[in-house]
Amino acid sequence: MIGAWCFADHFGPTDGSTGAVMQVGLHPHIGLQTVTWLVEGDVTHRDSLGVEQWIRSGQLNLMTSGDGIAHAEESVPASPAAGAADALHGIQLWVALPDSARQGAPGFEHHAELPVDRAGGFHCTVLVGEALGARSPAQVYTPLLGVELVGAEDGGHASVPLDRTYEHGVVVLDGRLLVAGQPVEPGALAYLGYGRTELELAAEGSVRALLLGGEPFGEDILMWWNFVARSWEEIADARADWEAGASRFRTVTSELDRIPAPALHRPRPR
Ligand code: MN
């Protein structure tokens, strides 16, 4: 984990030449927030609160599961009439909810406008938390930071001030970024620990990355499938509720299939 950040799913880039590129059928979540950020392409989100939200690049979808929510996600051709390629590139991150918030009501926020700024040679968008004097409107429940950094083609260099009480990490979406002198490329996550007051970033060419941070979470979590919990009993209950179609997860109007929970093989106590 990096603060409450507990999962990162970097998808694409793809030009969509193989057909539909994202079709995630109906599935449940508990104990987390999903943070969806697109670099390229369009996705629709439908959830059991009745929200249907189209998201484009440069926009943020933030879904809070509370004790139970279900949703489906599907990429949409930008121009179906023209048969345009269904290009897609983005990331979905999960944020663990603290004990004080995880039994709360589910919710959904869409932020089409987020604060932008510059740090050295990088364009910065503040997705979550506060950075460079700007604050994102996204509601989170623990001290947390998420900033997109984009370096132009001629590269970029910056010394980014950090909160030393946060631990930090960097995910590179495109290009190659020197993070405190170490090269980081797509597919890896650079973990930086806590106690730093600034971070040296340098790009040799065009680069796109996310700087993640947060106060160390301080609670042990248990992640299984789409659930973030504290015990196997909670996981088993949520799984059984999903399989039974219990009211906890409500219903969603989507043409996509419902995804059944995998078998649960909980480890034997030692
Ligand atoms: Mn999901």
C-alpha cells in the first residue's frame, strides 16, 4: 500500500483494432473507493445507485462502495458512426476505506474539471488531495495524494515538494521517468517510503506518470477479488450476498453479464 492506495490497474494503450477493449460486467465492491482516470478513450460507468456516467480523458470518476455497491464499465467508441478505432488507455486505482468510513453509504462523484498547475517542466493535474497549492474536490477519507505529471516531448525536470509524513510512489503510464535518479517505465511501481521532503523527477522525452502518496494506512486490510475487508468472515459474507443477489448490492441496468464470484478458499488458521 501507499497510504490508503491499495491497487493499481493500468490498462492499454490499445488502438482497439481487436474490437471492444473494455467490457467489465456487473460486479460488486465493498470497503473501497475506485478512482478511474483516462488518458485516451471513453468509458461508461453504470452503478447500483442508478448513476450512468460517461468519462473522458482528463476527467475523474470516484466511486465509494461503503458496505456494498455494484457496477459495470464499458468502453465506448468515440465515433461509432465513423467506425473509429476504440482506443483506450487509463488506470483504475483502489483506495481502502478506513474503519470509520467503510460501513458508510455508497456514493459516486464525477469531476470534469480538476486543478492544474506546473512543476518545473511538468504539467500537473491534482486528482486527489492537495499539491502545489491546489486541492482536488474529490472526497477521500484518509490523507491522500494523487497527481498526474505530464512532461512534454523535450523532457522535463522538477523538484516536487512532498509531505514528509506521507509515503509516496510513482506509476509511469507512458515513457520513461527518472524518479530520484532511478529509471521507471510502464509496468513497474516505484515505492519511495516516507520521510521525504522533495522528489527529483526528470524525463528524457515525453512522459506521463502518477505520483501517489498518503499517510501510512495504519489498519491491516484483507483484499480478495473485488472486496477490501478486515477478516475472512467479512469476505465470505460479501461473497455469499453477491451470489444470493442480496439487496446489499442493489441492481444495475446494464447489458453486460453479471460476473460470478470465484470460489473462496480461505487459508487454514495456523
Ligand atoms: Mn469495479
